Amino acid sequence: MHCSNCDAEFDLFPALEIGGAGERVLGQGLLPARQAPLHAIERAPGAAIPLNIERHASPLGSADATRRRSWPGIVLAAALMLLLGAQLLAIPPVAPDQSPQLAQARAQVCAALPCPTWHPRRAPGQIRTSAPDFFTTTDGTLHLQFVLESPIRQAWPILDIRLTDQLGTPHGTLRLTPDDYTDTHAPMNAHSPHSVRLAVASPHGHITGIEIQPR
């Protein structure tokens, strides 16, 4: 190195001797680094294990025995399918009025076999209610008349009736069971309107709206 003040030249590392590549570096204040001992890892030699993957030939007649054992299962499955078809015809999962073909097939089956009596269930979501006609007589009785109609044959619904005024404020509720307005022994026929008439005594004087909810 050259000093610009005194014009002297000197070595930057006078006590450091650098040898060739791979040699140790020695000098003042330097100690050789201790190398960590290398641990020898022994590896067990891999032993090849021969595998016998040859397929042995099946004995004679085993295929025929398998076919003979499968025939009873096939016959049992076919019998179960026939019983399931007969059950669907005798006790349909849907109302007979919804499928004329199913109703005709059920009638043919029930003509030869005793079928259980089918009791229709309620489906209030499919019942249509007409806009009610109502008027108040001189004695203060409110007369209501509306029409129920169902696209399928089903049991008669329970009717929740709510009387309101022009602001929608309720002024009375009434629940009608099928025993209150019809003959419960006969179901509600499909596409057959049925008029419901009733009278409410001493209603509120400002009744202008009626809400009918089948259940």
C-alpha cells in the first residue's frame, strides 16, 4: 500500500501468508481450524428378495361352480324387483289423479288382488283460494264466501282466516277444521271447486280485508 502523506509503502497484512488453493492460511494470531471428525455411516447392502407372482391355474370346474352359485342370487333379485313393482302399483307414492296410467294399472291389479284403501293426504300448498266475497247484513253479521280448488285429489285442509282493516291491522282470527265446513268422509276431488260459506257475528265495523291460509 502507498501512503500519500509520507510516500511510504507497506504491506496491509505483513504477518499473513496466503498459499495456494486448498492450503492452510497461517499468520500471526491465526490458529488452524479443527476439523470435525467425519462419522462413517454404514449402509446395509440391499438384499433382493425374489417374489413369486406366478398365477396358479384354477382347478377344473370352478367356473361352473361359480355360475351355479350366482343363479340363486339372480333369481332372488328378480323376485324382489317384481315385488317392488307390485307394491308401487298397489300403493302408489303419488295420488292416483296425478297419473292416469298409474291409476289404470292400479285398478287392473286391484281387480285381481285385494288392495288396501288409499287415504289421500293433505297438500295445502297446491290448493287455490279464490278472492272472498263478503258483506255485512243489517244485524251486523259478516257473511263470507270463497272457493277452494286443488289440482290433485287430497284431504280437506285446515283454514286459517284473518280479518283486517285498510291498514292491515288484524281484528280477528278464525280457524276452520274440515268438520266445520265439509264432509270429511269424501276427499277433495281434483279440479273440482268447492264453495265455503260462513258467517261471523259482530265483526269490527272497518273490516275490509280477509286473508285465508290453507294448512
